Amino acid sequence: AWFKDDLWLKLAKKANENAKYLSKQISKFNDFKLSYPTEGNEVFLKINNKTYKKILELNIFPNLWRRINEEEIEIRFVTSFETNFSVVDEIINRLKLVFN
């Protein structure tokens, strides 16, 4: 079923579009720095530990990808074909409560 009518390609394209939308929206905040261009369904961001704690307090749970040093970490968001812009907008609206 995944291969019929290129369904897997359509679903992958939607997941990638969702990630690009998230990347564009979240990169507007000063506290977040994109680690890499968003070319797939993953968004990698460099932030400091204090920012990470604030994100968790907002009930947003990105993957803690790696520790860069004592003060800086890299987090990862992953989107899927089930993600939609309203989910991304909800995350962005929560972040607006704390970040600018």
C-alpha cells in the first residue's frame, strides 16, 4: 500500500513541508539558532540550557540531541505526515509566551 500511487512520496513530502514550516517559524526567535538547513523532516536547533528548561516548562518536548558544551545543547524536532500547521502554530504560540 505504501508504494501504490507513490503514497510514500506524498507522505514524505508532507512531513518535509511541515518541518520547513516549523523551521521558518521557530527561527524567528532570538533564542533559537538553526544548526543546519531544514531539508527533510527534522529540525535541529542550538539553544542554551536555560532555554531548554523553559521549553520543557511549556510542555514542549523536543529530543535532546547532543550537548555541545556546558552551556549549549542541540535539540531536534521531527515532523510526520500527520503533523499539520496547526500543531506547529500551537508550539509557536506557546514559545511566544516566553521568548521573543
